[in-house]
Amino acid sequence: MSEASIDVSRTAAEGIALAARRLREARRLVALTGAGISAESGVPTFRGPGGLWRQYRPEDLATPDAFARDPRLVWEWYAWRRQVIAPLRPNAAHRALVALEKRTPEFLLATQNVDGLHGTAGSARVVELHGTIWRLRCTSCAHTREDRGVPLAEIPPRCACGALLRPGVVWFGEALPEEPVTRAFEAAREAEAVLVVGTSSLVYPAAALPQVARAAGAFVIEINPEPTPLTPLADVSLRGPAAALLPAIVEGT
């Protein structure tokens, strides 16, 4: 156990024990992860103080309009992000979720992250609600392919059909892909427990997943450094780094 998880209060220790017991008992479990779990691996949030790239905000670049105006500029930003993320490794929280998946009969991990670290860690039953930065999608023929090349061979990249490729992520103003969202909400309605890790619980529809699960009777566990809108609804809400708290919970199961 890391130093960050040693000095816990009695209440936190009880919360860890209760969360561990409920996860141990659950046969149907949904986990929802956000930027916080990736930040602990060194992935920048690209938001807030210091989140600017050159003079641009993510909201100025991650849009269909921005891509239509200047696809090269948008791809330069994504190429930079890919170079930042490529050497980073999954942390103890990612690995704890892999262990939890292996011991839970019906498990689904829904992530808002596009960095691919859950897959690198070994998660198999995972849906990427916002897509992945490592997938490229043709703007004409809809062909998709995985590309982990860093740096990219060309900017902007092109499909074999000659059309521009775009990042396989959901941009501002775009709807989330129907299949992953449907799968996640179906699992949430059937879940006995829901684990929410490192998400602000502000971005919908993902933020509604634990609410739907709780309405159906699931036990809700939240791990986040700061309180969120979900905190008052959670059965257990733990403050601290996921890389310390989540392994402590999973090891207790």
C-alpha cells in the first residue's frame, strides 16, 4: 500500500472495508472511469490552468467545425497528444480494475478516457464512450483502423480512398456512439454495484450511469480527490488518489 493510503481516518477505513465487501458480493458490476485515473499516470487533462496548447483551448480544436477549417492544425494537436501519451503506463488503479474484472462474473468497464490505458493494462470487457485517440476514421468511406504510430507518418493522415482521416474520438457537439452507450446503460440497470473512479460526474450521458444504477438498486462507490455532484448519492465516497484507494478495496475483496 502506498504512503498516500496509510494515514486514513477511521471513517475512510470503514468505507474501504464496506466497499470491498460489496464488491466481493456483487456478481454484476459496472465501473465508470474518467480523467482522474489517467491523470495519475501522467496524462494531462488538457483543461484548466496550463491546459492550453499554443494559444488554443481544447474546445477550440476538438470540434467538427475546427477540423473543417484547418484539419492540419487539429491533427498537429492530436499528434502532440499522442506523443505525450505514448510512453505513459497504466497505474495501480488500472491494474486493480483488471483484477476486479477477472473475479466478477458480469463486469463492464465504461470509460470516458481516450488514452487506451485500460486496454494496455489488460481490461477486456471495456467500452470507450468517447472513442480512442489511437483509432483513425475516414471522413468519406467510414473505414476505421488502429494506428499507434508516433509520430504519425503524415499530417493530416489520409485514407486509402484519398479522403482525410480524423481522430476516432467524440468531439464537442457530437453525439456519443449509440452501441457503447446502450451497452453501458443496459449493464448499469442490471448492476448490483457501481464503481465510479476519477470522474467529475458533470459530463452527460456518462454522469447518468451511476444514477440509473442506483435507481435500480445498485450500491454506488465513488473514488475521487474532490467531492462531486455524485457524492451525496453515493453509498461510499472516498477522497484520495485512485492508485492508492482502489487497490486497497480490491485487495480486500
